[in-house]
Amino acid sequence: MACQLPPRAVIREVGLRDGLQSIATVMPTDRKRAWIAAAFDAGVREIEVGSFVRPRLLPQLADTAELVAYAKTLPGLFVSVLVPNLKGAQRALAAGADLLLVPLSASRAHSLANLRKTPDEVVAEVARMRAARDASGAKTLIEGGVGTAFGCTLQGRVEPDEVLRLVQALLDAGADRVSLADTVGFADPQSVATLFERARRIAGDRLWCAHFHDTRGLALANVYAALQVGIARFDASLGGIGGCPHAPGASGNVATEDLAFMLAAMDIDTGIDLTRLLALRKRLSTWLPGETLHGALARAGLPATLATAV
Amino acid sequence: MACQLPPRAVIREVGLRDGLQSIATVMPTDRKRAWIAAAFDAGVREIEVGSFVRPRLLPQLADTAELVAYAKTLPGLFVSVLVPNLKGAQRALAAGADLLLVPLSASRAHSLANLRKTPDEVVAEVARMRAARDASGAKTLIEGGVGTAFGCTLQGRVEPDEVLRLVQALLDAGADRVSLADTVGFADPQSVATLFERARRIAGDRLWCAHFHDTRGLALANVYAALQVGIARFDASLGGIGGCPHAPGASGNVATEDLAFMLAAMDIDTGIDLTRLLALRKRLSTWLPGETLHGALARAGLPATLATAV
């Protein structure tokens, strides 16, 4: 039987962070502001505007504090940033972000290669962030995002038990929210259903978000599987920008517009106006000449059955 | 909870028919034979090799009788053809096809435009095919395929009740099998789950196949939804060839290799060797220069977790 799906879902736009960080072009701050404004205008109400890492490492995201300040002027916009460590968290708290996302890789090999820390060292850092947040009096939420939760290009298999141990450890360390990410496009709908359901048993409503890459075309099927176990918040990137350094030509995060379309087709309310979102995607393609945008909806257009409804 | 999925599924390769019919290039018969042989070698056991329509209308498929004869020499290969009318069915019976698929469009507007018949006139034609089949003594199965089952570019909405009425009418007219097709990429996972489940209540095990186009990127999500209601046979087209004349650049049927990958990732046995299938796709791209092939797996490659398993 058709499953009961959540009546509403939230799409968190991560193109400004996950997308732009893997694109060499540095998008000017004004353009990022225009992107944020147009996404807001299209009904997007959660945006990950950037990352507080050392600007030398990611010059593309060096303007994150300015973007947080701008995004916070838009009424009702929930503003997230990614932070890799305590120092980044302190900058996020000072900037006034609504949520700081701390990436943790369940693959030990990936964690050491990317973050130069073991997963448990990241957990320990989250505890320090929580202490800093509490001391600051800020209302900023802390989200621990468990990446490579479905496998890893370096290590191969990642044990679900280890993923769930880290979910529990993050909560114990003081994370307000946890999420699971298929960083490299290894998840399938069945593994998504199983792992998210187990994670929900541990985290309850603190299980916050699902982050799927469309590397092998399964992102929307994975979203559908996650919806069926009650997940109602998804990261997505306009035009599917981001890619995967290990798979040339492969797409990155699920495309925001395709995800918004699928949810709309299933009468799941996201608050997003698809026509405005597609117009923004068209602007984005002119802002990123030479970059391949992904996603099927922009090529095919809205179907007659839905175009009248939005 | 993760749903119980079928342990096995069949992929019916329809690239030689649904794919090639919308490509202007006429593929030489020898090459089609090589495609059939290589697909068989990769483990594909059902192939729609062509269509018995007037050669003047579709010169690309004029060699269908030769291909049926060749395909029948491969042990265990189940050979399907598409036929639009009684005359085509008689040719299919004479050629010795295992199954003849009769397309019917649930959208009256689409039916009149494409087949120059109302849906009920197609049902009446199926009754004549059944009589011809029975009189011939052939074991060829007759499948009624209800297209535009989820909406239509011409007519917009197609009522599920009308789709189900036609399913029942096809069975009453003597169709051995029925299937549902999202001809134009309007289906979503929830509508798939609902409609296929209702169709199963009418047709039981005679509900044979699901045919999804990936026009808006939802084909694999739709497959997952259909699997959950017990559907275990899917049409697919190597490299997603076919396209949609109403949506330039849009892909056609779900790509065989992406579908086979998703099923393999969920431990659903298709008998298909993904490495061999990807090698065939590479040959196909050289056979169709200038045609865009679709699908994510070919760009990204097999994941480490699965590459070792196949």
C-alpha cells in the first residue's frame, strides 16, 4: 500500500556551501546574496550559506560571516553554516548562525584523510563546541552530520553499527541534532530505510536531515525511502552542483529543483514555488559558465498536471 | 521499516524498440544482433527486439522478424515485440515471438493522436488478436500495456479509474498480461504505489510489468515504489535512449544499467553482470554517434562496495 508520507518537508539549500566549495570559480559575495534572496523569494526557508574553515583552504567560502549577516535579515530564514572545529564554531556563534553543522565521517580512513581526526576526536570537538555554545548564551543549534554513512570510496564498507554508535556519541556529546549523509553516492533505498529507521530509534526527533548525493542516480529514490520512515528534511543543491572529486562528470547533491518537484508531485508541502526556483537555476547557469548543472526537471520542464497547480 | 522487496526482478531491455524508434539513425541488423547477443551475454533474459508496424512508418524497426528469429536462437531468452494492430500481431505470431505487447493509451487524446483509435477500439483489437493467437495454436503471450497511465502531455490528467477500467477491459478481451506505463514522465512514487496496487487487485499475477520514463528524474524512485507493492519486472533502455519528443534533451526510459545497479545494490537478483552491461553501453555509444546517452552509473562507475561483489 502507498505509505503514509509526511505532509510537509523542508529542503535545505546547500549549493552555496557543498556546491561552491568544489567549484574553482569564486562567486562574488553580491551574487551569493542575490542567490540567497532569490531562493528565499522562491520559498526556500533553510540555507547553508557557507563554511567557517580557514579562508586559505576554501577561498570560495571566505565571505561566510557576511552571508550569515545578510541571510539573517530575511524574515523566517533559518541560516546554517558548516564548521569543522571549535574555532569555526566560535566564528559561527559570533556571526549569529541559527545552526552549525559539524561533519563527522563514519569512515575512519575518510575522517583521517579529510579532517585529520578520528571520528571520536570529532565527537570530542563537538562536546567543546557545546560547552562554548552554552557559555555564549547563543541559541545556535549544533548538528552532528555523520558522513560516509553508507560506504566510502577509500575504505569501502562502513558498518551500520559504527554509524549508529557515532550518532549516539554525538548526542551524548551535546549535539542538538544529528543527520546522516551519503557523501559518495553509495546508498540505496533499502539501506536508507534500514539505517534511518535505526537512527531514529536512537535519536527520535533529533534525527534532523538526510543528505544524499546523486552520484549514481539514486538520490530521489533514497529520498522516497527516507520519507517513508518519517524523515522530512533534505539537503539539496540547486542544479545538483558539487560533483564528486572521485567521479568526474558525476553529479553532486540531489538537485534542489528535482527534489522540490518530486515532493510537490506527491503533495508534500515544501513552500517552494517551482517556477521561481527554475528561474533562479537559469540565472545560476549564467553565473557559473563552464560548470555542468545537473537535474532532469530543468530539461523537461514542469508537467502539464503540475504546472497548473503551482 | 524497510519493506519486503521481491528477491528477484526481471529487466526487459526495450532499447532496441523504444530507444531506436525515436532515433533517426537506422542501426544495421548486424549491429542489433550484436547488441542482443551482448545483452544476453551480460545476463539479460527478456528483450523487446522491435515492433511490427508498417516499415514505411518506422524504417528503424523494419528488420524485426529477422531479429525475433535470431533472438530465439539464444537459449532461455524471452523475446517480445510491440504490435499496434491485428496485422502486426499476425506477423508476430508468424515470427514466433514469445510475447506481443499491445500499446493502449489511457488518454483518449493521446490514443487518437498516436494510434488513431479510441482506447476501447484498441481493446476490441486485442480481442481479435486473442482469437488469432488461439486459432494459430501459438504459445505467444499477449500483453496489454496501458500507457499515459499517470498523465498525458496532450490531455493533462488521466483518471486512475479510467486506467483501471481499461486494465479490466484488456483482461476481459483476452490479454494474458497487463502492464502500466508512464509514457511521458508524469508519475511519482506515491501515484505509482497507489495505481499499481489497485491494478494488482484487479489483475493479480497477470500485472506483468512497469514502464517508467526518466523524463523528470523520478524513474528509479518510481521503480522502488513499484517494487514495494510487489512489481518485479521493469522495462528499461540501455543508456536511457529514447527521449521524449515533447521535451528536448530529456531522457527516455530508465537506463538499464542504472536500474540494474539499484536492484543489485538492494540484493535483488536480476542475473545481470554490471561490468559486462557497462561494456555493452560503451559499445552502444560508439554505435550511436551524436546521440546523447543518459544514466549516472556510466559516469560514476560502480562503487567500491559493489564492484567487488559482481
